[in-house]
Amino acid sequence: MSLIFRATPRASRLSVAVAAVLSFPFVALATESVVLPDGSRATQLDTIEVKGHNAGLEQSAGTGTRLALSLMETPASVTVIDRATLDARGVRTTQEALAGIPGLTVASPPGNGNAVTYRGFSGSQITQLFNGIDVQYASIAARPVDAWQYERIEAIGGPSSFLYGAGAVGGSINYVTRLARLDRDEAAVQAAWGSFRDGTLAMGANLRAGGDDARQAVRVDASARDAESWVDGQRREAFALAASWLVQLAPTLHHTLAVEYQQEDSHRPYWGTPVRQPAAGRLSVLPETVGRNYNVADGYYGQDVRWVRSLLEWTPGERDTVRNTVYLYDALRDFHNVESYRLTASNDGVVRSGTLLQRHDQQLVGNRLEWAHTGTLFGLPTQWATGLDVSYNRQTRFPQSLSATVDTVPLDAVTPGHFLDVPGATVAHTLDRTNRLHTQALFVENLTELTSSLSLLTGLRRDRIALDVVNHRAVSATNPARFQRTYTPATGRAALNWAITPQASGYLQYSTAADPPAGILSTATFATLRDFDLSTGRQGEIGAKFQSRDGRRFATLAAYRIVRRNLAITDPANAGQTLPVGQQSSRGVEAAFGWRPFDALRVEGNLAWVDATLDDFYENAGGVPVSRAGNRPANTPSRVGNLWLDYSFGPRWSTGLDLRGVSSRYANAANTLSTAGYATWGAHLAFKVGDSTEVTLRGRNLGDRTHAVYALGGTMVYLGDPRSWEVVLRKTF
């Protein structure tokens, strides 16, 4: 413990003591089965005992609904990656966890956080939540952090604003933190050491006061990581802490106080590798530039993030649950780097530009009140979930941007200069603008069982979003001193689920979403919003789910079409202006499956195909509006697949293989540049020392494939990690 806590950085400006605000009564999603008036359960699945780490389709649907439904019962494409799966796959960060979601690709350049592409959409069109809370800045706030503190990762494909607010045209991802519990004591310690001097130490414990009759429990999870990199000079130091205290105030009343802290220092972060010139067709990199870092020697990215949640749950009767969540989020992020590189025409030097010093100072405070009820509607079994969410989000940015060329350095440059060597660069943080978002939302969701096998799921959300932007710099026609906008989107879902048998179901759903026409509201400018309304999205989806009686086989299949309208495009008559009239669409098929032919072997995987199109889109190309209609959005692969094989030979030994394939992607909206598709594979070998200790040797990208995971325009690509090895020692108590 002492080793870990010595890594704890300085105290925050905003004391976490503010977190202990008293909760109002609030409701949670009931985790029990749906109970009818006569005490029986509607649509009862057969009891299934599943050996292994995957709970199959009978586990809670989580992010896919606020109601107490399993994955089988939910008429939507929902993925849940539980803690056991994260451990079995050797997941180190939240980015690595996302490979378990069908069709999803992700990369994490320092300026993009988790840059997710899902169902043909990306950026702010994908909502990334933390315990169901949207900080409205996922492009940076969802930057990969160590996964040790998370209980599970959940996702729902397609429009889901009706659950979590504006955004989520392509889908929603939810990172769920471990919390204290009263049902058991447990503890674990994990140490890992790998290639590039990558070391991690983590621990977690849930302790009850009073044994099986306990009315209090405390959980603490902490991890510290110190890693160098395959890229010259890059080093990352990170620390994460999650702690919670659960108190049973009365038999029907529970309170949990949860705090989280994440600190990261990334020294000389890697921003990308310049591509061979002239850039045309398939982009490629020079072997001499792979692993080179053209950032300045003192380049830096760092963040301090604090969460506090007060969770109060009251169950006044068997049919009702009330939950109130008070939440507070505080984040401070700093950058100073030279971020853009391109090769000279002769491919013998690197031209550097894009000097940026940036600070993001963000606070979010809110309260969510929920009520869940089980009963009847016109004599039919029904479930309700309704609530009110109120929040205030404030972000101030301090950018200092110098776009001019800095210099030209050799291909083998090792430590090319310092930040303050750049003409005009200073360490002063100058105010740019402050964005304030006041949001009030009412939401309701209902499941009514029309027959013993047919159910109707509906949901509706009404938001009122008041945006107030204050400009701290020179006032101009395109950057007024202050501007305000108010949005009142209404979004919803209607879906039918047919329980063909207790082990198979089919569904049909329609859902809608709303999101900003360009960018995100917490950083929006007058130029990106003007008098525009929010963009709208709609999806039609049909799917089927199957799980065998013994739980050894499961499969899901979904086909969808999504249309997003009124996105911002370049005005065809004026390249300097934008219009909210564009359209983008996608259609695709996703499948996930699992099979355990015998106890020693487990097979899991997912496959996805998407046809994404810019239906009506004009781009400003050198001051000239150019139509990109019919083209595919950048960084959107048409095919993605994953496969995991795990085999146990003997009581103590096990091994496994994982494969991932991603098809080629365009690097620009013109579809004139592309990156190659790639396939990577890894393997592991594990040995149990007694019943509570396991040693695992894991290799990643064992083919040592040089591959681009993200295109940064036509001059740079962000490369994936090369071959690496890791030894992990894990002990449970």
C-alpha cells in the first residue's frame, strides 16, 4: 500500500470534501427479477449454470435500459464486458476493453482521448459515460485510464439520447466503477512487468464490518503504472484510486459515498508518424520513422480528475425503488507540445508545426432522481422507470496556438528542441472562452408485456439545454463577447421483443437522438453553432438472440440503418460559412457469439460490417466548397472482427489466443487517401500456483505488424503498438 500511495500527486484545487453533500432520495434500477402481482416472474428464463467468466445473455442489460431486464429481454444491441472477462483478456486500459464491442474501433492520440468509431459515426456522435453520467467532453475526458477500478464496460449501439441526453447517434459506452457491497469480503493484488519497462502495481479489497450480518462495507481499488514506450522518449506515469463506503441505514435504505481520483503525467507524448510523400492513394510510413518521436523534449500531457458521488437508495416496498445520485466532477488538463509533422518532398527530413499550449478547466455538478416501479397497466404486467436529471457543466479553455512551421529535423532526430525554443511560445495561460451548460431532463421508460411472449419497450426523454458562452478575447463578428442558445430536444425509443422460446428472442426497434451539428457544446464556438438547432438522428434495428439451455452457446445478431440529419457542412455558395443541412447515414450488421464445446475450451468473438456514407456533405477544400456526397467518413472501417480462444489443459495450466482484424479506412473525406487494413494476434500462457495465485505470460501483436490505427489527415498516421510481452502475477484473498 505504501508504495502505491507515494505516487499520489498534489491535492486538488477543488476539495473532494464538497463531495459529501447529502443526497436526496433517488432510484436505481432494480436488479431483482420482474415480479407480477401473484408473485410469479414474467418471461422466466430457465435456470442456467454457466461455468467460466462469461455470464451470457442472462446478465443485466445495464446501459441498454433503466429497467430490470437481462440482455436476452432487451430489444437492442447491448454489450456487457464484465470484470471476469476483463481479467481473462488481460485488459490493462479502458481502450483495450473496447475491442469486446462488435464493430467498434478506437485510438488514443493525446488530443483525441478515446477516438471511437461505432456504427459509422465517431467523435461527439458517440457518448462515453462514467457510471451513467455524461461529462459532455468525451473526446478528451474518456482518455484511456487503467481498467483495474472498473467492474464492467457496457455499450448500446445506435441512437440512445433518450437514456443519457444529447449525443449518442452512433451509440453509448458506459464505464462502471466497482463499489462496496455487503454480500462478501474479497481482496486481490496484481503486479505486472512488460516490454518497454512497463510496470503496474494494483490492489483492491472489499471489507465488511460484521461479517454476514454486516451493515457497512468499504471498498478500495488503487493502481499505479510507470511505463516507458516503444516510441523515443515517451513515458507515462499514472495513478488511479476508487473508494466507496456503503452503509445500510435501515432495512430498506442504503447510502454509498464513492470517490475517485485519476492522475496522469505523459512526458513527451507521441502524436503520430509522418507519412511518405507525396501522399497519394494508400498511405505508408518510412521504416526509419517508426518509433521516432518528433515532439519537443519537454512535451507534456497531464490530467487530474476527481469524482464524488453520493448514492442513496430506498426500497419502500417490493414494487418500488427510489434512488438519488448527487455527483461532482472536477478535471484539470494541461498540454504543451509540437504536434504536427510532415515529411519533406524528398522524404529526408521532418517539417514540424502545430505548437500548442492548452489548459482545460472543467467542473460538473448534478443531481439525478429516479423512481422504478413494477406493477400492471390495463391488467398487463409492466415496469416503469422515470426521473429528473439536473446538471451544471462549466469549462474554461486557455489555448496558445502557433500554426507556423517550427523547423525541419532529421529523420533520426532524438530530442529536437524544447517548447520554449519555438518563437512566440510562452508558458502563460491566457483565457479564451468559458462555456456553461445548464441541463434539465425528464425521462420515462416503460416495458409492458402484451402477451406471455411479446413485450413492448418504450422510452422518452425531454431535455432543456441552456448554453452560455463568454468570450475572453477580442470581440469580432464571428466571435462575439457572449452568445447564448437554448435547445429542447425530445428523443425516444419504441421496440417490440418476441420471446420465441426461453432461449431465443427476436426484436424490432426504432430510436432517435439529437446532438450538436458540429463539435460538442462544452467547447462550442459561435462559428460552429450560430443559430443552428441540434442535429437529429434516427435508427431502425432488427435483431435476434439465442442462448442454449446449458449456457454453453450464445449468439446475437443485429441489422440496422441510421440517418443523421442537419449536421454542419460548408456553405456551397460561401466556403467561409457553414450550414446545418448535411446528412450522414450508415447501415450494417453485427454479430457476437460464444461457444463452450467442452469444459476446457471456450470460444468467443464478434464480427461487424458497416456501410457508412456522407449523403449530403460539402467540405472547404482550399477555400473552395467541394461536395463529398457518397463518400465514406474518414477513419471508418467497413469490417471489424475479433476472436478469443481459451483452453485449459490440466487443473493448473491454461492458454489462449486472440485475433483482431480491421479493414482499410479512408484518411480524408475526399476518399483519395487511405490506410491499410491490418490483422494482429496475441497469446497467453497461465499457471496457477495453489488456489489463489496465478502467473500469466502474455504476448501482444506477436506478428509485430506495423499498422496505422488512426489517420490524422493526409500527413500523419497514429501507429499501433508493436510486439510486446508482459508477465502478470495475481493473487486473491
